[in-house]
Amino acid sequence: MVTNIHSRHQSKVLATKERILRWPEVQERAGICRSHAHKLAAQGDFPKPIKLGVRSSGWVESEIEAWLENRIAQSRLNSEAV
């Protein structure tokens, strides 16, 4: 069995280009409080944080951006239906 080493390396490179956001920046972008973000994440309606250390966590920037884009799209659809 042949393993494609290049594609595994490429995946690692792409993954390292992701920016990790700490809570203050997530809050500024999303406009919600921390407890509401965690409640939504538990319900599967907001990106879950990743552990960075024992007492720190962060959010993947692209996941936050996708969530925001989805919320905007849902808002536009709901306003057209009214």
C-alpha cells in the first residue's frame, strides 16, 4: 500500500494557516456573551472552542466566520419571508 506523503504534509500546512481567536475577539465579532456562546455550542449551533492548554481555549477563525455568514444568510431569508 502506497501512502501519499505529500497530501498528508499539505493537510498539516493548511491546518497551521488557521488562525485561533481568543474570547475577546470572538465576542467582538459574534456580539454574544460567553455563556450564550457555550450554550449554543452545546446545542451544536455555534463552533466549539478548542483547548490550547489547561486553562485556555480558542476558536478557529474560519468556523466563526462561517457561523457569522450563516447567521446573516438566515436573517436575510427570514426577512424576505415576512
